Amino acid sequence: MTQTHVNSGPPVPAQSAQYDLSTYKVVPRRYYGRYVSAGLIVLLLVGLAQAFAKGNIEWSFVSQFLTARSIMFGLLNTILMAVLAMGLGVFLGVVVAIMRMSQNPVLRYTAGGYVWLFRGTPLILQLLLWFNLALIFPTLSFPGLFEFKTVEVITPFVAALLGLGINQGAYTSEVVRAGLLSVDSGQYEAAKSIGMPRLQALRRIILPQAMRIIIPPVSNEFIGMVKMTSLASVIQYAELLHNAQNIYYANARVMELLIVAGIWYLAVVSVLTIGQSRLERRFGRGAGKRN
């Protein structure tokens, strides 16, 4: 007669019955690293506040020049230049991105050379080159149609627009190209199967889907463009920082005028940040909800 052995699991020690978990006290974990880092940050902020409070800063000058006519004119020029340069950069970026994805090797290598050149040289160098273009081309002419002196055409405004916009186009083209590549290749094939031309497919099908990828980095680039306009002060463009410098050259209130410029930069960037978040939510609707 055979015996059946039933495996009922590992034996439970008899002594385990005498342990009552309710008698244990729950002790929260101590995060000493967090406490120390938070304390250091608070001390640093207090030290900075005391330094600005006790420093040689006349805060009345800050409030006086915050809405000065020259400052407001510079702020308007900063916003105008940022919008125009970013518009030029986005236009060039889309065109160059399409060129880089073209089957034509001439277009592809030309676009690659453009990106290589303008991403590989400092922006301030490009601004200076555009501003001094008359040293290479004294006149800008087209036989039988027009002829102008370059110094009359390449004003600080035009030089800043060309330098900032063309430089931005090189960076934006890579963002747009990444967005286009993120769209499933089947979309291209579907558009091709119904006889839709390539450019029309890009405009009607591919670009709308790629906008969800393109919008966040391009919006961030626009915020950066607002601050990059300050580099145009080296070619005498009357933007915010340039006008603030002109004022403190006259009254020697350097820190006060720099604080004024900083306040306005922060204000503009804060407004744009809010707009960026809303724009991202708009183009991100429906993302991640596909089955």
C-alpha cells in the first residue's frame, strides 16, 4: 500500500505567533541630505538678498527708469526683432529641412552646408560680418535695375535681422527635420498612393502631424531669441540692453539699469512661457490616446 505525501509548504515556526506587529512603532525615515541642501539654499538666498539690499544700488533709479521712454523703445525693438528674426528662421528652417530630405543631391548638400556653416560659427561673429558687409561688397546692384550703397542698405536693423534670422534657420531646420522624420513612413506612402505631390503631402498631411514634435523646441528657441537680441547691441541696434547701456554711460548707474533690463527680459519671457505651454497643449491634443 502506497502512502501519499502532501507538500503543504515550508513549516511555520511556532515562535512567529508570539510577534504582534501592532506593538511596533512606525518611525519616519530621516532625509538628512534634503535638510542640509534645503538649509544651504535658504542661506544662499538670504545672503543674496542681503547683498542686494546693502549693496550700492539706488532702487529709486530702478523704479524711475523702469518705464523710461528709451527703455520702452528698446523693449519694443527687442520684441519686434525677436518676432521678425524668428519668423525668418522658421521659414528658412522649413525650407532647409525639406531640402535636406530631398532626393536631389545638390539640394541636400547645399542645405547641409548651410547648417554646418551657420551652426559652426558664433552668432556675434555673424552679426559683425553682416554689419561690415560693405567692406566686401561696396555696392549692391542688379545690372539695369538698381544700385545701392551697401552701407545704406545694411543698417543695424537689417544686419541684426539677417544675422539672427539666418543663424536661427540653421537650428530650426534640424528641429523641423526631426519632426518630419517622426511621422510614420506609411503616411508618405498613403499620400503617394492617391497621387498627391510631395510638397502638397508635406503641407497637408506630414507637417500637421509633425507639429506636435516641432512646437516645443521651436517655442523654446523663440524664448531664447528674445534674449539673443541683446547681442545686436554690438552693432548699435537700439534694443533693450543697448538703450540701457546708453543711459548708464551717461549717469553711471550701471547696476540699476542692468536690473531694469533684467526685469523686462524676465517679464517678456514669463509671458512667452505661458503662451508656449498653451500652444503645446493645443497641438498635443489626442497624443497618446490612440489604441
